[in-house]
Amino acid sequence: MSFPAARRMGVLLPAVLLALSAGCEGPQRQARQVATEHWNRARAQVKARLAADQFAAGNVAAAAGELNEAARLDPQNTALAPLRVRVLLAEGRIAQAAELLEQTKLDGRSQAELDYLLGVVRQQQQRWEEALDAFRRAGELDAEEINYVTAAAQVLLQLGRPQEALDLLTSKAATFNWTSAYQATIAECHEQLGDWATAVTAWRAVADTPDADAGTRERLAVTLYQAGRYGDAIPVLLILLNDGPPERTECLRPLLVECYLAEGRVAAARDQAQLAARAAPESPYVQRLLARALAAVGDYPAALRVAQRALTLSANDRAALELVAALAWRVGNRELAGSAARKLLERDGGNAVGQQIVQLVRGP
């Protein structure tokens, strides 16, 4: 090979090697990029699981932090949207949650969850018809999720359309009849329709499950009372009062008094009314209840004193005026009876008790 040719070869060889090296570097860089993206997606999944765990534990701020990191690692992952919305709602950022929901579209059950969350947002915004539409869409996309059906029924109840809610639930009975959420919502429909007997049956089905809570038993007790099943309500109320914290259950004691009075168990009514009056001495209703219980056991003077106290707590209380007028007449205080009866008629001209007492005071 001549020198000039060798020289030319020496010049060309580095250039060829550089070109070959660059050609190899392109695929290697691409492979590294793919590997990095894969690794980031895997890390994002871990962060998303950590965020879900933190949210389930009530640690909203920690969940938000993990979610932000997951979004940074995998910014195109729309599957993070449902949990992001839940975190935003927990933080009270309703407008941001609505914006994210409107911008995100998923498939199948994932979209059903987004529609459900949009319904929750519209509920909080009191846009009830839009909430109903969103819950219905969720139920159509995922026919196996009870929460979507009961959410739609609850909106119908909020709108005062209990028969529509009942019809919706009944159409899903074959799928959800066995669940407590279904039975509880059925009970609320019948309550709003005034069908207390059927509501009792539904609440009983919920209360008899192993995971029934005190709130369910309270609803059962109230429904039993409304259905006129006072004797059945009494043991439920006693269990709640005996087992629950007083700050939660004491408000149920007046209902127990009402049940005892309705059942004619007057001594028990008096004892419970005295406990209720000690717990709520400023309540006109509780004082009237104690007056009724004392009258039921024949202690009319004490009943009158308590009824007068109820009247001092609420001067325009017609029920208290009725009690004072009737009890004053019963103990022979004609002046007090007449005065209370006249005040009662000033507020309620057609009141039968007031008319009768005024007539008795006037005499033949």
C-alpha cells in the first residue's frame, strides 16, 4: 500500500470507528431509557400502594405525599386518578377534585369508580340531579358494586322520591338483597313512605348481622317505636343505654320513657324519666315527660310542679300549658287551671283541653 493510501486509511479509520460507536450508543441509550421508565413505573406502583394504605389509615397528608411522588415517577398513569380524587375530597378541595374527574377518562370498572366519585362531588355541591346521573352511570358500568346503587337511591331519598328509590333497589334485589347496605337503604325508603312495619323488618335484618353497630340498633329501636311496637323497642333501648357511652346514648332515654308509658309500665317510666331529667334539666320536652310519668303513678302535685318548670323553660309551649291546666284542675287549683287554659286558647283557639278546662272553671 502506498504511503498516501495508508495515510488516507489512517484518517478514515477513526471516523469509521466513531460512526460505529455512535451507532451502538443509540440503542444502548434507548435501552437505558426504557429500563429507567420501567423502573420508575414499578416505583410508582409501590408509592401508589403506600398512598392507598396511608389513606385507609386516615393519614391523608401522608397519602397525598406518596401520590405526588407516584405521579412524578409515572406522570401518564391515569389509574392514580381515583385515589387522587379521594385525597382531594378528604382535604376539602372539591373544585380540584371535580376538575380532575372531568379531565380523566378510564375504562370499565375504573371509570365506574370515577363516575361514583363525581356523584360524591356533585352531592357536596348540592347538584342532586347531576349526582344521580353520575351514580346511575357508575351502576351501569359496574353492576356488581352495591355502593353505586345505594348512592343513587340515597339521592332519590334526598330529593323526596322514595318510591323511585324503592323501585331502583327492588330491581337489584337478586344481586344485593343479602347485603346490609341494601337492607338499610330499603328500610330508609319505607321510613320515608311511612311504612314503619316493613322498615322494621329491614332494620331487623341489618341489626341481626354479626357486624351490626350501635347506630343500626338505634335505627331499629326508633322504627319499632314508630311502628307502635313499644314492647319490642324496650329491650333494644335498654341494651343501648346499658352498653353504650352516656354521651351517645342518653338521648335515647326519653324514647324509653315513652315506650314504658305506652305499655302501661308507669313505675319504670317514672324511674327512667327521673334519670332523663337529671341528664337534661333544661329540656322542656324531658320535663313534660317527667310530669306525665309522675301523673301516671298518681303523684299529681309533683307532676304539676314539674309541668310548671317546663312552662318556665318554654313559655309558649302548648303541651306544657295543657299539662299545667289539666294537672292544676286535678289538684284543685282552679285559678291556675283557668289561667293556663286561657293562655292555651290564645295560642290554639281550638284546643280541646283548653276549652274543657275553661268550661269546667266557669261551671254550669
